[in-house]
Amino acid sequence: MTLRGFALVPVKDPLQGKSRLAGLLAAPERIELNTRLARQTFDCCVGVFGAQQTVAVTASDAMAAEAQARGMRVVREAAHGDLNAALVLSARDAIAQGAQALLVVPTDLVLLTRENLWSVLEALLRMQGCVLVPDRRGTGTNMLGIAPARQDLFQFGERSFERHQQAARDAGLPLNVLADAALALDLDLPGDYELWRASCAR
């Protein structure tokens, strides 16, 4: 039997996201970039999971409206809330709707496509347990998959890749690390942005 998978998409207000790129991009440029990436992520998730199995968690009215326009579920969080707490809220909502597997999909994966998103979901549904996609530095977590669905494994923040591995081991879950060059690139620091722009220019 195929498990019922849900995407959890935490999304900041475009006015606040990617503040560490302020040295490269003016505020209007960062707002435009954040909005475009959120839309790209929403569309990929809806295409793979379906609208009612994609949960956006946000404090932003604008991002909530974007998600609702696509038929997605929306969970509201407090402004400036903690990412892990926001994911707990969205996981609770998804589980209440019958989710059996969860995949956290950040909005700053600039090379995200339906194809590479589906490959991670397929790996999660096939193996079950915990699936991790590390960032290009091998310290952060760019995707986290959990099956069966649960709300107590979120460890985003500094060195989250290591902490997520430990949380999975402590929970007795099988662990599958998927190295994917496209999904490893997230826009966290100026060097990430420059690498992305260089790849677009090829």
C-alpha cells in the first residue's frame, strides 16, 4: 500500500526572507526573489503531492494568499516564529488530514523541479523511515522526509544535518541520505547566490 504523503512548506514573509543576501540584492530585489521562489516551490509541490496534500505554514498574508489561490492548505504561525515550531504546527495539520508520510520542502531550493522532488518522495515511500537531503556543505538539511508521519524530529538550525541523523537514530528509524547536486543548492549565503547565477549563465 502506498502511504499518503504530504509536503510541508515553511515560507517567510518576502519582506524578511534572505536577509543575508542584503549585500548583493536591494530590498525590492530580495522581495521579488523570495516571492518567485515561493511560487516555484508551491507549484512543484502541488504538481507532485496535490494541492490538498501540500501545507504552507506562514505568518505572511501575501504567501497565505498565494497558497490558497492554488488550493493548498494553509497553517498560520506567529510572526518571527521558530521554524521547528512552525513545522510542528503544519505536521499536526497534515496528520489530522490523514498524512502517513511528511516531506519538508524549503522555498530556497533554486533548482527544485517536480522530477527531483518526486525522486525524494519516491525514496521515502519505498524505504520509509527518515530521508535526508544535505546541503552542499554537508552541514544543513535541505529536505527532511519522515514515514510514518510524526512531529518530533524537526531539528532545523545550525548543523541540522548531523542533528537530524541523530534524531532518526534515537527514534530507531531507518536512515537514507540522498546526495543530489541540484537539491544541495539552497540560497543561504552570498556564495550560494553567486553559484546559482553562474550556473544560470552557462
